[in-house]
Amino acid sequence: MPAASASPNTVKPLLISGEWITTADSTFESINPASGSANFLISAASESLVDQAVESAWQAVRQPAWRDMLPHKRASILRAIADGMERHADTLARLQMIENGKVWAECQAQVASAAATFRYYASVCETLNAEVTPSRGNYLSMTQYEPYGVVVAITPWNSPMTMEAQKVAPALAAGNAVILKPSEVTSSPALELGRIALEAGLPPGILNVVTGLGATVGKRLVEHPGVRMVSFTGGTASGRAIALAAAEKLMPVALELGGKSPHIVFADADLPKAVEGVIGGIFEGSGQSCVAGSRLYVQRSIAPQFIDMLVKRASQLKVDLPDAAGAQMGPIASFAHREKIERMVGTALADGGEVLLGGQRPTVDALQSGAFYLPTILGSLTRNAHVVREEIFGPVLCALPFDDEDDLIDQANDSAYGLASGIWTADYQRAWRVARRLEAGSVWINTYKQLSIATPFGGFKQSGIGREKGLSGLRLYQQTKGIYWGM
Ligand code: NAD
């Protein structure tokens, strides 16, 4: 693991048009949630820098060097970015680890996944066809797909690298210039990605990394008249604010938002496997995952036995410093977020719930200065409890019983969200029936959190609009044009 390369007083510059710009008078802190200490300072873009980023991105995207670049050439740059990410894998992984506290092994896996996303979209870019459509006369009619021009990608802090790759790779493959606005909690991996992209030969101005707060920099980018499309991943409240701003401009948006995903265990399931699936589904990444299986529905006949198994297994999870050998859960990504989790668990008790495991900070000395929180399982809750209805985005599982399939579907779909879901059963016909009835963008059967860049991903209901990943993940960043050619 590489050592820290910057001190707490170092100001990291942002990237506009291939130039690194330091805003010494306007910065914010990057904090290591495992220790509470400052990593470094990050430049915060002013309004005029946001305007400059949009203007120079338009200049870059109109240059023949990018506008007329053939898809196979764009693909070779995307592959060079993937190579660069792999060469600098330890740096990228470490930057993510010191900013959001994910354990080292997960950070490394996410760099590999992000690089693979660039390779996937390189292949999509050079193999995707335009279409000749059936003509109704003496003409040739064609469908062409064109970039929007300048698009903005706004990302959250929980898995910054994979989210950023998921937006930047297809948006570049589609021929756009991108302004990436990473979360203020995790700005550094995005800045490193910007450096790697330049090194890989991406023309200056085609990928800009504009750091700052969501309420100022993010908001101005979304409202900017020069921005033609926004791809956002984050909380549902921010997504709604962005959708409202986009409505004013009549601008398309893709929104990947929050979740409160039901994880379902039938009495006939392979229970040891289901225990592992449920544990990984909620506690991996300290529960800070949009697809976290945070509502457990277990069939009433096995509920006491299964919850005992879960509590026993979860109590063995190793909560530790993210770079400690064998660490399975690092800290919460920020101290403010840990407080929010604590408040939410407090509401569970007020709503009549009981803590079956955790519900507190660890008492180990070595973890006292970090934002740690123990794996928590809550029981005795009703469907109306605040913690059952709202996203906690932390290591907190709400366990509820169900009687039969109809009762299960009624409870599982009784949510404003619809991002993901999981089913454990030995009955394949039931698995199919339930999978079809669940209101969720992803359903996992006898597995959980299995993701492929080739499979479209997104939410039902308030979990989002649009689908990232897959072939359609590139089309998300293009607009369709019909061309008629008289013969
Ligand atoms: P957040 O909504 O607070 O912030 C996300 C990003 O949006 C940040 O870069 C932030 O600076 C920016 N932002 C905030 N308000 C903005 C505004 N008004 N205009 C423009 N930009 C704005 O979310 P977070 O706390 O960083 O991330 C956690 C949330 O993200 C959770 O709700 C989680 O479920 C969700 N998430 C969803 C997915 C998915 O694919 N559906 C994936 C990961 C995280």
C-alpha cells in the first residue's frame, strides 16, 4: 500500500481544460474517517470557474480532434485509461480508502472493476452500429446517435471510483465532454482519474474534474445553460432537487438514487448460504451501499432460528481500521453520517423496536478516534417504523417476519423505493413468481449484490430514472437523429 503523498495543508487543485487550478482562498477538508485526521485540502470551484469549465468543455468537444475522432480511436483512449488505472491501482485504492474508509481489499476490487468498465465501454464504442431504417419511398432513412455535447456527472461518496467510471466511460465513448463533480467527501479518486485520462491521451477539456460542495458547485453546474445533460448518483432528496432544476431547462437527467431493498428468506432456503448472503448484503461497505439489503423479510416458521444464526454470524465480523489485516468493516464515511445513523437507530427504539445486535460504537481503544459503528440488527419493528421506511445507509438491518407470498409482496413493495431485492428459496417456480412481482430494478435469486457492467442497472419508483450500464448505458449519453437521404 503506498504511503501518504500529501500533508494536511496541501491544497489539491481541480482540473479544467487540462490545467490544474488551485483555489487557495476557497478550499474544503478531506478527512480520514478511520482516524478523524485531515488528509489534505481540496480546491472548491468558484462560480466563475464553473462557468469556465462549461465554456472550455464546449470548446474542446467542438474541436475536430475530438468531434471527428473515429470510434475505434476513442476506444483506444478508453483502453489506455483502463491501463493507467491499473498501473496506478494502489494510489487510487488508497485515496478512496483514506477518504471513505472502505476496507483495503474492497478498494482494490473497485479499482479493478472501474478499469474494466472503461474496457467494456471501449468495446461498446467501437462495435455499436447506427441503423438504416425501413424507408417508405425513394429515400434512405437512417438513425444516427450523437453526443449531447457537454454533460455533467455528479457522484456520491460510497463507491466513488465505480460510480465515476460508470458515468465517465460511456459519456466519453458517446463522444461528449464531461464535467465530473465528485462528492465533497471523496474528491481525490476523481482528480486522480482526471490525471490518468490526460496521461492516456484524452484531449484537454474532454474530462474536467470540478470539485466543491453540492449545494453550490453541483447546483450551478446543473442549472448552467451550457450543460445539456446530467447524470447523477446520490440521495433521493438531492435527485429531486436536480430533477426540478432540469425541468426548468427541459434537460434530460439520469438519476440513480436511494434504496431500502427487501432481502427475502423463505423457509425452504439453504439457510447457511442465505445467512452469508444477508450478512454481505447489508454489512459490506459498512452498509453504505445503495443496494444494501436493509429490510430482511424472513418466513415466520424459521424467523427465530434464522435471526439467531444471523446475530451469531454478524457478531463475528471484524470491524477494524480499513488497512488492518482481515478487516471486514471499516468506519462510516464521515462523522456526520455516523450521527445520522445513530439518530435513526434511536427512532427505532422510540418506535418499539429492539436491538438484537450492535446499536452502538465499538469500545476497542484503537477505533475511538474514527467514525466506527457496530453491525446492528433490529427486531420487533412494524412496517411503519421510520427505520423500515427510510434509507439509513449504514450497517443496520431491520428484521421482519412474513406469513406467505401475498403478505411478503404486500410488505416488500410497501416502500417509496425500488432499487434492488433478493430472494432465497429452493423453489424455482416461486423464485420466478416473486421476482416478477417485486417492484425493484434488480432482483437477485440465491445470490446478492452480484453486478455485471453488461446488465442495465437502475431504480423503480423513487430510486431513480434511467438505466446505467450495458449497451443502453452508452445511449444514455447520446441523442437520436433521423437522417433522410433522397435517392
Ligand atoms: P448526496 O445526494 O448528498 O450527494 C451526491 C452528490 O450530489 C455529491 O457530489 C453532492 O455534492 C451532490 N449534490 C448534492 N446536492 C446537490 C444539488 N442540489 N445539486 C447538484 N449536486 C448536488 O448523496 P451522498 O450522501 O453523497 O450519497 C449517498 C446516497 O447516494 C444514498 O442515498 C445512496 O442510496 C445513493 N446512492 C445511489 C446509488 C444508485 O446507483 N442508485 C449508488 C450509490 C449511492
